[in-house]
Amino acid sequence: RIQSQFKTVNGINLKRRELFMSYMAGLVVRASNVEKLLEDMNSFGRQAFMDAGATDMWITQSVMAGDGYGEIFITSDWESIDAAVSAPDELRARPEFIDAMQNAGIQTLRRSLMQIHTQRGELTGKYGSLIISAGAQQDQDTIESNADAIWGHMGKNSNGIRWTQAMAAGPLTGMYATVTTADSLDQLMKSSNEMFADPDIMGRMAEMGFQLIQRQLFRNLAD
């Protein structure tokens, strides 16, 4: 399901990562004791997710997000919708997870399911940006072409970008969620401003009727 391919765009050696029929599940919570949450996830939670079939799992916290400031995102990748829906519920029913949620003062806010369209680079780094947008559906070849063009700018100062579409996410259902990670938000935004000033990028966005809905900035708590 995952294929890697190397190519060059604007002089940057790219790692092209295509994820076919993969899904990203998000659990959004608030925690009165964030350190306890991270301690428990590092000691047994992460491995439990992987044992349940997750292919990846990480934790982030919104730092600039309007009313969403301070929200914690527990995000996991799955190869099927069935696994993405059933496995987390089964995990949270286990006694150690119940105790961990109580000890960390977890308040569950919402859950969402995204289909992963494509990715460039790796989602690592201290910080990140989440952009929610609306626009027309695109075929996979167009998605890949646009991703290459965008990564030609963003890859200079970012570690990775993932493009997803919300399958079940309340009022965001059907919208696009783009996650970008980096070691510096200043550098990430520098590349973002450069990208949005590129006539080619703006033309591509106009073709799909791109509408920026919101942006959040987050910090990585555990990856």
C-alpha cells in the first residue's frame, strides 16, 4: 500500500510517498495533566495502538487555533476504515486506558476520520500547520501533480506534508485537511508565503476552487 519514489523538483531531492486507501483517525481531547497523558502513551499506549493494527501514531497540541487553543490531537493511521473505527474503541475499553484517561483528566471533544490522498516527506519536527480548505474533487494524477508543485516550495523548510480529505468529521466532512510539519514555524511560514505568491500554484488552486477555511498551528508532543 505504501510506495516510495525519488525525484527532483526545483533542485530538491524528494521522497515521494503515496498512501493508497489508507486512513487517518483523529481523537481530539483536553487533558488536565498533559505530562501524565504523555507518560502513559509512551509507556504502553503507543505500542497498544501498533499491536491493534495502527501503522503510525502521534500526539500534537494546538497552540494558535482560536477557540481550539490547547486541544490535543491523538492521531493514528490505519489500513482500513473498520480498523480505524473499531480498534481505538477496543483500546479505550481496556482497564489501563481507562485508568490513564482518568489520571490525565481526559475530556473527549470529538473524533474524525480522514482519507489520506498523498504525502511528501515525513511528518516529523517540533511544530506544524493544519490547513482546512474546500474545493472540487480531483483525480489522483492531479493530486500528485499539485503535491509535487507545492512540495517544491514547502520542502525547502518543511519536513513533510500530508493531504487528506474528511470522510466523517462533523461540519468539516468533505473538506480537505493539509498537515505540514517543520522544526521552525518561521521557516514554514516563509515557504508558505512564497508558495502562495507563485502564479503557477495560484492557478492550480483556482482550477479546483480552493477556499481557505481555517489554519491552526500546533506543537508536536510525541511522534
